[in-house]
Amino acid sequence: MSAEPTSSAGPAEIVSGFLAVISIAASFLAVFWNPLRVSPFAVLLALISVGMAPRAARLPLAAVAIGAVCFIGGMTIAVATNHSLY
């Protein structure tokens, strides 16, 4: 019988996942409400999440990509509809 030890997520990985999810939610919020105010904080949270995550984590990388796309989309929508940027 051989049993391999299971690796459970450490505290840094759990916090990194929470920060990535908060960043994704803030990025989606930034598309519709003041993209220049919300997007920098969302991307900053995503970058902190990337720094805390292990090398193979995908959620923090997705949070950075979603933050960038939502920033560009939010700014495009704000300019096209003549809404305030900040």
C-alpha cells in the first residue's frame, strides 16, 4: 500500500484566492461605475494576489487579465457615453 500525502492550501494561498475574487468583483463593478476610480484598486489587489499565490495558481492571473480588460472596457464605455471618468 502506498499513500501519497495530500497538500492542503496554506493560509497565503487562501488569502490570495480571496483577494483575487474581490479584485474580479471590483473589476466588473468598474465597467459600469467610475472606471478610473475603481480599476486601479482592483488591479492592485490582483497584483498583491499574484505575489502571494504559489507559482501554479491560475485565479490570480485571471484576476489581472480581467482587471485589464474591464479597465479598457469601462473607459471605452465611459468615453463613448460621455460619462465622467472619475
